[in-house]
Amino acid sequence: MTTQIITYGITLGCVYALVALGLVLIYRATEIVNFAQGEMMMMSAYMFFTLYSMEKGLFTAVIGSLLFAVMLGVVMNTIISRPLIGKPIFAQIMATIALSIVLRSLTGVIWTHEDFFMYPPPVSMKPMDVGFLQISPYQIAIVGVSIILVLLLYLFLNLTRFGTAIKATSENPVAAQLMGIPIKRIYIAVWILSSLVSAVAGMLIIPQFGLQPMLGSRLLLMALPAAVLGGFGKLEGAIAGGLILGVLESLATVYLPTSIYDIFPWIILILMLLIRPDGLFGTPVRKRV
Amino acid sequence: MKRRYADEKTWWIPLVIGVTLLIPLGLDSYFTYIFNLAGIAIIVAVGLDLLSGYTGLISLGHAAFMAVGAYASAVLVAQFDWPFLLSVPAAGLIALIAGVILGFPALRLSGLYLAIVTMGFGVIVHRIIIELHVWTGGSDGMHVPVAQLFGMEMSTDRSQYYLIYVFAILMTVSAKRLTTTKIGRAMAAIRDSEEAAQSSGIHLGRYKVLIFAVSAFYAGVGGALYAHTTRFITTDYFNILLSIQFLVMVIVGGIGSIYGAVLGALFITFLPELIRVAKDFLPPDVAQFNDLQAISFGLVMLFFILFEPLGLYRRWQKIRIYWKMFPFNPKQRGETNH
Amino acid sequence: MNKTIHIAGFFLILASVALGVGSKGSPGVTDNEILIGNIQDLSGPMAYLGGELKHGAELYFRHVNESGGVYGRKIKMITEDHQYNPAMSLAAAKKLLDRDGVFCLFNVIGTATASALFNLVEEQGVPFIAPASNASSMSDPPKKYVFATDTPYDAQGRILCNYLAQRGDKNAKIGIIYQDDDFGKDCMKGVKEGAASHGWKIVGAEPFQRGSAPSFGPHLTSLRNKGATHIFLGLVLETVHVLRMAEAVGYSPQFLGFAPSSDPRIAQKAGTAAEGFISNIYMVPPQHPEHPAAILYRDLLQKYDPEHQMGFYNFYGFAAAQVLVEGLNLAGPDLTREGLVMGMEKMKEFRGSPHPSITYGPGDRAGGSKTIVLQVKDGTPSPVTRFVGE
């Protein structure tokens, strides 16, 4: 039974990790905190659902929503990134929150406020016995896709020139620019990457959570502690944070009194921040004296 | 040495106070009620501006302090028969204590993490209020008795208006005064650079906790007034969306400007209601559009942040400067700093 | 651009005051019109339900209007949005009363949002008919101007337990998944009382935070491990998630639900997972083959808006409108607010609406006290009892 709980926790954690990853990607490169991340994920998920419901096949649906995610990333960059770079963090938070409100309402308008469900799920959700585990193909899919995605991201960032350029921009935008790196293109790329990662997360969770316009902000509320837990700096931190939070949450639902349930991630977060104010893997946030 | 406030043009303050006192005479109950909500918003927004605008400590959970104040006053009056005149300051004090509690993590955390922790704080307060359901009615919400002042019941919108605005005016003026004192300068120094402030001898810890306390006190008083005005409170109302709304007020009005916070509070409180009234003048298809209010709100927020980040107050200053220099205005160059 | 912002930004406040000055209304009744105030959640978390309620009520009013109205007066309904926020609900009510001059308030969705109006309607003497909430607080304690129509949730819980006993379920081990608010707790209270009266044990009660992501794996696992044979779901739309999750993991206890989960769309969305799901409603479901109100509803839907899918909430708004119109009829041609209150109090055993017979009286503001138990067969909830009480 405990293995079941942990398995569930890991799959939950993978989703948190992916959303947190999207957040951190953008933050590292542009220092913008994107409170609309949840809504971005959700809109791509809705797109995926719509395409899938049109019975054109899983593959088409995936490709279609990924394309949509790319477009979304570009649009977001144009609206948010360029006007907001360098502005005080206050303004960024508020602007992305405003955007999240608009996107959420827009989703409600386009797709109505009804709950949607992906039925039957593209991958079965019945648990099977695999060795000592009781796990469903759906859960395997989540973990598998997440691993592949993270690996791809890792390879891209570390082994390609463009990826290195992104890393350089994250370290020091001014120096990067001086070295001839086209910053504007980097920003677009980062937003696209983040949007893609979130889109995948969105597609993965639909069978479990269903779709509704409020889903974006709900997930963001869970992914934010994860991102902070890992320190908002390193990508590995986001992944670690997400997984840890997912597992802890799953354990908590069983072993803790249920009234604590909704504040649990926050308690963990606050406790951890008291001990390590920069997050688990965090680099101290850059300060200008 | 000139008298401290000699340079300020203060003649318009009595004028504003006068207008404020006269307004309700021409309004119906609905608009008075909206003004009441705005007055409460002014108090909370001003307090938030002190914290987030002046000192730069972003709070995404300010609604929680308001909740603490609201429930504190409601419980004191309903369960313990405290008089209203005592329950409001007491509510403010209880909120202040909560602010101190939250101030401590502020000492160690950077801006972003602090903001996120304040979000968590909101969730925790929500849970605590529900757990105390013996007093608070839990998730059912709580009906709040009418405020009783000197034997009179403040049950009409108009009487509540005066009650609220007395508080609002007093607290706004105090906040403004605060910013010109040593404390105010310390706050601004902390916002601009914590390291520099510290090296100038400003005790970061003391000031951060202090400002959280003051800001929470404001929100607590606002919450108490809210409880006795709407007469029904639920923890669901004091959620992160509400916290965000207050932050929007501060932004729209202009970060770091007390009068800006007032303008922002008025603007944001009136906006949805104006949309509600305005849609009666719109063609029926648009007016019936269900999501109208939500989308308009988000768009307005976005608009302000992107195009006028320094808020309404800055816009007001620009207007003043324009008229001062008229007709010798310089040719318009791009004014904002891109 | 700058000048536009000047004007827009600063004069907003003055505009408000200008608009606000002196707008007094008559209390909503003229020789040919009655103005009704309705407040729904149109863009918040329950926006779907709010829209459905509004649409259903408008459907019935249209029918009444086209048949000549009530004593020659046509009914016009103005709907405001409260986004499930009690302060906004109060603001909307004040706007409707002060600026639009509505005659009465009608069918506000949400327990908190309806409760927020109680002080206002009592103090100003405004009838508030059919608040859209099954909370017992709507009618207990009774308020002079508030007339509730629905059998409350806790009664529903007890009635469901009675049904289980009556059909022969013995040694039931009861589990509950409930929304952690007044609604869910009302449900749970009823289940606990019902279970106790039949000597059944409650093996687990799992709360669910309304508004959080609907993921029920842990809840179901926990109840499964405790051996629950019957699980009550004090949830609204999340019922579907629970049913599907249970099916996906191969767990099939008897699931039971309350009024909101009897909507045929829930059965539809849950697909095969809903088969056998028991729920109850405080009124006849819209698909009922014989009840005159259901037949009327379906006919009108077909006639005026055939694209709109039949639904429980749609029908609920319709039913509320029927109760209101009956009250208006009983109040007589000389229509005042006090007159409506007296008219409503005269309502005895009104069966024209899909509610069980509605009776009010001095001091009695609770409408129905019975429900119909339904079970999903072949994808549709079908009645397995008539109206049954406790």
C-alpha cells in the first residue's frame, strides 16, 4: 500500500515538476515570474482535448496542441516579456496575474465553463501488477513522458549551441549580449520552451483532473511551492521540488489529519524556507546594492 | 528652518474632507454601499502600500489580515458582547500580531519567496478560521451584528459611510505623515537597497517587522469595518483573488504613493460596479455576455501595468504639471522609460 | 493616448458620483410589468450553473408572458453577476433594488451569496423567493421574507439511508467524500444521522477542498482500505471525477449522491462509471416521462431553444420560476410586496412545479421535505421511488 501511495505521489510530483520547470525556465532567462503559467498549460490542454475529441487521432492532437503552445509562447513573449523586462518585480507579478485573469476568462468564453473529461483516457488508468508495484499504464506514461522530456531539455540546453546561448543569457544577460547572442530571440525561445513543457504537463493530467477554466490557477498554486522549494534558480531544483512535494502530499493525505491537507504544501514550504531561505538548490537571488 | 509642512500645499485637504462628507447626501443606497466598500478598500490599500509600495515587501496574502480583523471584531461583538468601539481597535491589534508573526520570515527571505510565503499565509489563516468554527461558524460564514455607537445603531448605508470614512481619513493622513518621518525614510531606504540601508545603520529586522505590523493593523481595521457593513462574512471571500485586488489598487494608484493608493482603491472598487451599471447602456448582446465583468477587470489591470505602471497618481501629477506650464508645454517626447 | 488616459482615469470617480445621484425606483410593479431581480454566478467558479438557472427561469417566464402574464402583467427578470462573492452579491442586490427598482429578489445561487442578502431583505421588506441553495439555513430559522423551496441536504442524506435499508442493504459500511464547506457538511450530517438510525458504521469521511484540483485517488484508496461498501458523495460536479477514478482503478462500491449529482449530464459524462449510481433530488427530474411540469419544460425547450440541452439546473431555474408565479397568482391583482408574502403563505400543497408539494405558512418557510431517489440505468438517472420522506 505504501508503494501505491508513493507511486501516486511520484506521478503527481512529475506534473508539479513540469509546471515548475516551465516557471523556472522563464524566470532564469528573463527574471520574470510568470503567474500565468497555469493558464498557459491549461489552454494547450484544452486545445489538445478539442483536437482529440474531433477524433483525428492521438498523434494529431498532440502535434496540434504543441503547435498551439508554440504560438502561445510567442504571443506571451510579445505581450509580457518585452514591456516588462527590467521593470520591478511587483509590476511583473501583477502583469502576469492580470494576464492569467484574462486568459482564464477567455478560456471560459471559448470553451464554456463546463467541466470536460477525457473519456475514455488514451491510456488505461487501471492499476496492473508490475513487479512489486501496482501501477497503471497511465501513471507509467506520466513518468515516462516526463523523464523523456526532461532528458530532451537537458540535451538541448547542454549540447546545442542555442541551448548554451540560453544558459549564458540566464547567467548574465548583459555579457551574453556583448558576446553577440541575440537576446530577443533567446527570450522567444525560452517562452516557447516553457510553453511546450507546460503543454505536455497539461496533456498528461487531463485524464486525472478533467478540464475547467479554474484548473490553471489551481495547479499553479501547487506548482509555485514546488518551484520555490527547489529554489527558483536551477532547473534541477524545480524537478526535485515538484517530486518531493508530490510524494509528501500523497503521504500526507493518508497519514495526516485531513483538515491539514490544503495547507500542507505551504507548511512544508515555510518550514524549509526557514532553514534554507534560498530553497533547496537555490542560488541566492541576485541583489543590486 | 521652515515649519515642517509649510511646503506642502495642504489647502485642498479640508476641501476633500468636506466633499467626502457631503457626497452621501446625493446618493442612493446602492452607490453609498459601493462608496462604503471603497472606503474600506482605501484603508486596506493604504496599509498595503506602506508595506509593498513604500518598503517593497510584496504581500500576496493581505486578505488574510483583513479576514483576521473581520472575524476578530465579529466574534468579539457577537460572542463576547464587546462594544464596537473596542472591538475594532482590538481587531486591528490581533491582525497586527498576525503581521508580526508574518514579519519574522520576512527577515530572511528575498522578495519573491516572501511573496509566495504570504500566499501560503492566506491559506493557513483560512484553515485556522474554519477550525475555530465554534466561534466563527466555520465554512458556513457568520452573520455579524450591527455596529453600535453611543447607543445608536449604524445600520443604514449612510451612517456606515460616515463611520468608515472617518476611519479612512484618519488612517490615510496618519500614513502620509508616517512616510515623512524617520520611519518612512527607513522604509524607502529598505526598498531601494537592503544592503545600503543596513550599512547606513537601519536595523532591518526591527523595521521590517514594524511595517508588517502597521500594515496588518490597517488591514485588520478594514476587515472589522467590512464585517459590520456587509453583516455577513465567510472565509471564502478573503482569498488570494482579494489579495490580488488590493495589490492592483496599489499599482493602479501608483506604487509608493499614499494618495495613489486612495485613488487606486476607489477606481478598482468602482470598476466592476460601473461595468455593471454601464452594461445597461450597452446593446443587449454585449450586456448579457456572462464573462464581461471578469474580462474587463483583467484587461484594465493589464492596461495599467503595461502603459502606466506608475499609476493614476503619476497620471494626476502629469496633468498638474501640464496645466501648470500651460501654454508653454514642451513638445511630447516619449515620456515613459522604455 | 495620454489625453485619453487623463480623462478616463481621473474622471471615473466623478462619473460615478454623477451616475449615482438620485435614482429612485418604484417597487417594480406597473400595470403591465413586474420587475424581478435575479443574481447568479455568471463568470466565477459556478458560472455554468448560474447560466443554466437564469436560462431556465427565463424560459418559464417567456411562456407565462406569452400566455398573457400574471393578471395582465408581464414578468421581466434582470440578472446580475455576483461571481460567487457575497460582497458582490450584496452590491448586486442593492443595485437591483435601488437603481432598477425590482419588486422582489429571486433564485440567487450559492449559500453564502444568498445568506449575505438576508439582513437586507428583512430590513427593507423585500420578498426573496426560491434561493438556489439546499442549505438548511435558508429556512431554519425562518425569515419572514425568505421562501426556500428545496428539501435540505441533511434530509436528503437521511432519506437515502432509508432507501438503502428499505431495499435490503444490510451491514453497510459507510464512507463519505464531502466538500469541506457548509454544503458538504450538511450532507455528511444527514448521512451520519441516517446511518446511526439504521445501526450502520461510518468507516471513513474524506473531505475535499472545494476549488482544489479534483484528484480523488487518495480518497478512494483510503476508503477502499477501510472496507467501505457504500460511499456517499457530498460533491457537485466532482462526482464525475470520483466515479471515473473509481472505475479506472477497478473499485466499485455503491456510490450515492445528493441533489446536485442527479443531473443527467453527470451520468452522461461519467459514462459507464455511473451505472448504478444512486442519487436523489428534491424535485422531479427533467426527463420524467409523466410529470406535467417536466413535460411542459421539455416542450418549451423544444419550442423556444431546441439547441439547449436539457439539464437539471436548467429545470431547477424553471421550477423556481413556477413557484414564484404561483405566489404572484395567489397574491392577487393588487400586487404589493407584503401581498406577495401573504400570497406565498397561502401556498398549500402546490404541485404545479416539479417540487414535492410545497406548503408555506406563517412561520413556515421551508418548501419541500421529500425527495425522489434515482438510480442510473443505461446511462440515465431513472426514478426508483416516488417522493419519499423520512
